[in-house]
Amino acid sequence: MKDRGLPRSPTCIPGLDTLLGGGVLTGGIYIIQGAPGAGKTILANQICFGAAATGGRALYVTLLAESHARMIGHLGAFSFFDPNRVPDQVTYLSGFKTLEEDGLKGLVDMLRREIRSRQATTLVLDGLVSAEETATSPRELKKFIHELQTQAGLTDCTMFLLTSAYTGQRMVSAEHTMVDGLIELQNRSYGRRSDRELQVHKFRGGPMLGGVHSYVINDHGVQVYPRIEALYAKPTYLDDADGPQIDTGVGLLNEMMGGGPSRHSMTLLLGPAGIGKSTVGLQFLGGGGKSEPGLYFSFNESPRSIAVKAKGLKLPVVDLIESGHVGVLWNPVTEGVVDAVCDSLLEIVRKRGVRRLFIDGIDGFAKLASEQGRVGPLLTALSNELRSRSVSTFSTAEMDLAGIVPGQPLAGLSVRDMSPVADNIVLMRFVGTRSQLHRLIAVLKVREARTSLQFRRYRIEEGGLLIESDASAAERLLGGFSSMSDGAQALSPAAAAPDQLGRGD
């Protein structure tokens, strides 16, 4: 939808203004509804203090018997609350007695007087359900809403009406059809987990992002996280698909990838635990040097664990981490909102000017997502956005710890869901001969490049992965012709010996 250029007033709720295309329409009237505990009061107060912080004046009128002192006491825990703005810029009044004694007409008269005398730019009417109960007919309630609209238009005072109506109750009512917008807050359970979700059911006069979006309530108040696949349905910048090839930081992997991955690409490392995926990631981050800021984004390991691994292998990335040229961010999948994680990742990429990104455990996004059907579109949007920002990304995906079936080196491999996301796919697998395990690596896919479609054996030692220069050892292992004696004769002592360090992921 094209924005008609109507004047906007920001709600000052992080993420909500993004959903609403910049904010609510100045002088509009909006319903915020949700079950008790959904956060309506916090959201509305945050809007009031946001208006005051930008030079406006807010009027918060309750139609309930709750004490204002009790409400303000609860608000003291949030960073947006500033007691110095009360009562001059944020005023709390009770309309409960007026509504009881004089009905809706008396309430309208009271609101008109207070808005004009206090020059309010924002009005919150908390307890619309009380006005509904007082109305003698739907017609009277419509008249009440109409008079509020008239007052809002005359004074450019933006109004928010709070009600406890929620999904399951009547969604189409007199007030819903008359207002400029309808925002619903709700808590939804997924097994033992509960997520907060926000949906804009109606918004007149401008563009908005539809659908259901996540929000959280923390020390700063309400934070809304638009769905990544909706926010980045199209990348922010034009993807320069024919960007230059870059050094992976791993000897001979560049050659196997036809010269190396493109600057604007996502490379997926597939393999079981212990195969060396995170070692490749550390080498990739080190390959950029100080000229290409990097970020290690981990769902699995803590920054301390990552540093110990890098130092143990004496990788060049150690100095880059210590100097701050490569950052480390740990996001355990114990609890969280997947859109918040994506938002945080993209913000850090922007602030640090990241050019090399390693995501250790891309399946962590799926573990955080409440609805598995979102994972594919979400990862597609995220990878497209990273490409558009000229970020070279390596990510890992876990496979079952299974060896290669003789004659079927790709048995059990499923890349159907990840292939559309990844430009390049590198496979890392174990193969066993008697009591000895060997590591093999192959490149399955590289965008716009000819690749070496061969498995090669590799070892992990100080300095990282050491890939053999040809596929002869891998051919013998996969062909099942090698024996302990044959292997010793065919290979150098160092190549035939077990991996002395035995390090992997």
C-alpha cells in the first residue's frame, strides 16, 4: 500500500512504529485490546511517556476503580517511567465517578474539558469495557465513539482506548468498525512455553505489516519484534550477486570451491559433532584479517569455550578476537524469541560493520521458533538480508553421527530445506576402517563456480584443517580396498597415523 503522507505520531514503542509504517495517524483513535496480563497498561503508559519525552502532553484517564498510586508504583520498575514528568506532562485522572453519575455524555464533556485545558496531544482511556456496560444501546456507544473522534480531530489529540476484549469474544462490534485502528495483545501457549503476540487487525490511512508478531516485556517496557520474513520480504539493499571471491582461510578449500565463495554468499557446513565445523568457522573468520571485521555467533558454545579452542589450535583468529576485530556473541537456545535474535544479530552486524559472519548451529533458529513452518521463510529472509549487506556468511548444520555407507557416501544426507538458503554447501563426514576413523570433506554446491566434486581426507592439527592435496586416500577409503598395511604403505607416516590432536567441533 502506498503511504498517503498523512501526519504520523510515533508511539515510541520499539518495533511497533515499524509495524505501523512510522506510527499512528495524528488525531486518530485506536483500540488496544487483550486479556488481563497481556501488557495493555504498560504499553499505554509507555506511549504516554514517549509522547512527553518528545515534547507532547499525555492524559491517562481510568474508568476502573484501581488506584493511580498503585499503578504508578508498578511503573517505577520500567526505564521509560520518569516521575518528573508527572503531573505536568503526564496526568492521571479517574473518570470512574463521572461515568457512574453522569453516564457517557458526562464522560465526554469531562474529556473535552481536560484535553483543552491541559493541551493534551495523547489521551489514554483505560477501561472501555466500562463504557460499553454503561451504554444503554449500541447506538449510544457509537455516538460516544463518534464524539471522541470529533474531539480528536479538532485538537489533534491521538486517542487510545483500552479494553479487555480478546480473541474468542466478539471481534466485530460498534467500536471496532468506527475506530482508525485495532491492536490486539495476547499470550499464546506452545506446549509448556508461552509467547506474547501482537496483531494489528485494522489500520486506516497508511501501510502496515500484517500478520502476528512477537513482543516481550522487560525492564525497558514493551518491545515489539516484527516477523523477519515480513520485515525483510525484500532485502534492504540490492544484492551484488557477482561479488569477488574470498579466501576461506582453509588451505585447499578455496581450490575445492572453484576459487572460493563469493563475497555475497551463504556457505553451509554440514556434518556431525566432532567433525571440525566450528574449526572451519574460526579459520574463516581469521582469513579476513583486520580489514574484514568478523562475528562468531554461537547457539552452542560460550565465548570462553570458543577462545580456548582457538588458542589450543593456535589459530590466527585468536589475535583478532583479543583485539576486537572479531566479536563473539553467544545466544543459548534455552529461551527466547527467534525474531528478537535475528534483530539483535542484524543490529550487531550493522554497528560493527561485519564482513565475515560465522553462525555456529543454524538449527538454533528452528529451536527458538514456536512454529516450525516459519523456519524456511525466516532463514531465507535473513540470508538474503545478509547478502545485501555484503556479508560473507558461514553457518553449520548438525547431522546424525553416522559413518559413510560403502558405495553410498551421501546416504542419509538431507539438504532439501537448507539448499534454497545456502549458496554453497560443504559436506564433512566420518568414514571408518576397522578401528580407525577418518574425516572426509566434499563440496556439493557453489554458486556460479565450477567445483571439485571429490571427497578428500583431512586432519585437524595446530593451525586448523589440513586437507590432502588429492583424492587418492579418500578413494581407497570409500572403495573399501584399504587395509591397515595397505594404508601404511600408500600414505606417508603422518597421513596414515591417527589424528594426534583429535580435535573437532
